[in-house]
Amino acid sequence: MPNSSSGKLPHVTTRGMLDMKQRGEKIAMLTAYDYTMARILDRSGVDAILVGDSASNVFSGHNTTLPITVDEMIYHAKAVVKGVQAETSRAMVIVDMPFMSYQLSAEDAVRNAGKIMKEHECDAVKMEGGKVIAEAVKRITDIGIPVMGHLGLMPQSIYKYGSYKVRAKEGDEAKQLMEDAQILEESGAFAIVLEKIPSKLAGEVSRSLTIPTIGIGAGPECDGQVLVINDMLGLNTEFHPRFVRRYADLASVIENAVQSYVADVRVNSFPSEDESY
């Protein structure tokens, strides 16, 4: 791994994330699904890259994250890890365990987590759920695989919820989320994503845990933040949740570039003499 003595920042690890929380240093995480984007994110200074099962939506066009498979997640993860290794190798790479890869049994969870880790050099896996997956989290971490948890709105349970509305607004669900967060920490999780929950609750959870929280639609009191790269770059023009800040409008940039290319080809101005052999 790179180190500061060689002029590079050290690779972010589970211990590194914990140290960042203790220092009050916010953790910046984004999703990536391919080699080129991973290279850009790593050299831009993100602390962690999530190979999200959101690839099911943004790469394959599915309505939910449920259809993506373990093998498809491994395909994306291999590309991302290669991209990070081609740059500074600083960003931690975390891979979502897809729907039904860990829900049936702890044995299934261990087997699939092991497969994900063995087939490329990622740093950790991520799983959705609290008490119901505690045994699986403990079994996976006991054999040396780091696990990031995920509470609040859990996209793999979207058919149970029936909508993408804010979760844990009511007392009972908020209390359960607090309990689940403690259970995940006790089971060995090194961090927890909190998705689309009230900001006040996210702050309470963050202060109650030793491990860091990563928010998405959970307000500024989390220990870090994550966004889907296609959303924050303005590539997904149909998705407008209030928690997404668009830092670019790449959809328009790409459309304009393609239209210019098509026009140049039509009038035979591309390729020029200088662009020919």
C-alpha cells in the first residue's frame, strides 16, 4: 500500500475511518462502477468508493437494485479496484452484497462475502439490515472480512416499504433503528450507512456509536457522506431527490458534444487532414 514517506497518502482502511471520526474529520464517499470513473475519483481525493448495487439502476436500467447478481457485482468491483490501483491506491473500495446473497443464512452470507473478496482486492463488503443480519455480520467479520452496515431506507427492501419516503420518522421505527445501529457495531461492523432518515436522528445515532456513520439524505451530523456518482454529476436527469446536490450537468455537456460530433460527420469536417494518416 502507498505511504506518506513515498509522497502518497496512505490507503484508507477501517482503522483510518475510525481515526477520522475521532478527529472530527468528515469522510467523503462516492459510488463508482467502472475503471475510468474509479481512476478519476481516486486521484480527486475521495476517501472511499462504494461499488453500489445501484449499478442495477444506473448501468442496467432496472427499476430497483434487486436484479443485480453477485457475479455482476464482482465484475464491477474488479474494474473499480483496477482503477484505484492505477492511480494513488488511496481510496477504500467497498462492495455491496446484492439482494439474496446474505439473507437466507449466515452460511450463505459468509460464502458470498468470501467469493466477493477472493475474486478481487476490495477492502470490505456492505450489507443492509440490523438485528436480522447480526449473525451474518458477526460470522463474516470473525473470518476477517470488514462489513459496512446500512440502515434507514434500504433499497433492497423497497417492495416491503412501498415507497422511497423518509424512514424512521415515527418513534417505534426510530427506536428500532437506534437499537439496530448498536447491534451492528457490537456484531463487528466498522461503519454504517444511514439513508434517508431525519437529520436529528442521524445525529443521535452518530453520537451514540464508536464507529463512523455515512449519510445519504440523513443530514450533516453524520461522520461522512455518500452520493451516487451519476446523480451528483447530473448524468441522471430524471432523479431529483432533495438530498442530491448536483455538482455538474454532464448530461448536457455530453449531449452537446455528441451533437457537434454528429454534425461534423454529416458535413465531412471530421476527420480533418490533421486527424488522418
